Amino acid sequence: MEFEKWQALGNDYVIINADDLPWDLNPQRVQRICDPHFGVGSDGILLIEKSEDPGYVASLRIFNPDGSEAELSGNGAREAILYLRKHDWTDADTFTIMTASGPVTPTITSERTCAVAMGRATTTSKDYPEGSAAGTGSLSSGDRDWKFQHVSIGNPQCAIEAGADLEELDLGRIGPGIENNVVFPNRTNVSFYRVSGSRVRARIFERGVGETLSSGTGASGAAVAAFLGGTPSPITVELDGGELLVEITPELDVTLTGWAEPIAAGRLAPEMMAALAELGH
């Protein structure tokens, strides 16, 4: 089975064409492929498939390395989008793909960059069912109380303005208690951020992953929270892996602009394929 590995700001994914799969991509197989020692190693898998609807170039499913399925990934979506263009799935600069969170429409701006219309962010969702219309709340984790802003942008985001303490935070200690807090029945992604003018510095604790170098939806969540707090759009979000540009309308429509590029292409060895086949039993 052939695959490619791509990265965007250090957020790396294995891309697989669904037509090449000889079996279902179950959680155990996802975990094995993503394992850095027993597999290819990645932050997740992007599974692309030709869409039966002519309005969409492809459908995209996104898997976390723990085997769970994500609704959307901003970095992963860019990687899949630029992969589709590179492999001639479309010659259009603007097109639409379908994800678990709904349609996503990118505009390709160069061989390695694109602007992605991520949809309309909201402060209310099924992922924070007891929340107020404003989406604000507070919780405790790591022996501290945290005020947060819930944002739904294809997936759940919990954005926390951390101020001057941002760089010293131990996300490995604090993050799990927020990700798995009872107020978020489907778990949540967490972004800790600091605002300086029109720039936001953010650190990301991703659901099913842990702390990551970057996250497109996490950057969007932090930017929307900053925007709601008075920061004007467009907002440059600085992540450990690089920068993304987030544009937000008064209605909270979000456009995310950034880059992605391939790392390697390869084929899983027969021994690996046999091991993966056994994980279906």
C-alpha cells in the first residue's frame, strides 16, 4: 500500500488513498501506522476518497494517532488539499472537499500555500452543552482555575488566555484535565494563548494527541477567542511550528491561510501489511 507523509508547521500526517486499502482503517491499525517505532510515525492519518457527489473533489477523513476520528484539522486539510492538487485530482484553484464537519473550500495560492474557508465559528455547540450563549466558563486543572472560551470551528476548542505565564505552562500536566473535563462530553482541544497587538502566541494541546507543534483549528480557536476579546482581524497566530494567518468576519466566518509540503512517499512492506491485517481480528 502506497502512502505519502506531509507536514504543515511540524504537524505531520500520513496520507492514504482509500482505494488502496485492502481492509477498514480501524483504531488499532491507525495506532500502529502512526507509531514512531513500529509504524511510519505521524500525528495522524488523512484518508482521501473520490466523492460520489460531483460538487466535491474528494471526501476527507482525519484520524488521530490514538485511533479516534477528528471532525476537522486545519493543517491536515491543507496537506490533503495540496496533495489533491499535486496528484491532479483537480486543476481548479478553488474547489470544495467534504469532511466530517461539513464542506471545506480552499483557494490555492501557490504550490505550497492555500487559504481555507473553515466555515463559521460558534460559541455554542453539542460539545459544550451546558455552556452559555457566550461560550465562556471556568474549570480546574493542574491545581489551578482557568477561565476559558469555547469555540466550535469544525471541532471543539477550549481557548484559554494565559498571559505572561504561557511559555512556562506544563501542558502535559494541565492539558489532560481540560481535554477530558466533564463539561466537554466529546473531549476538547485546548489552546493557551497570549495577545500582543494583532498577533497571538498560542500553544496547543490537541485532543487524542497531546501537545503539538501546531494546529490549524487550534490556531483558529485562539484567534476567534482573541477576536471576541477585541483583537482586530486579520490575526497572525504564532505557534511552535510557525505562523498562520486567520481572518475573521463579524459573523465569525474563518479563513485560515498557511503552507504545507510533502516529506516522503513510500510503500508499506509486506510484513507490515500482514501485521495490520491481523489487527482486524
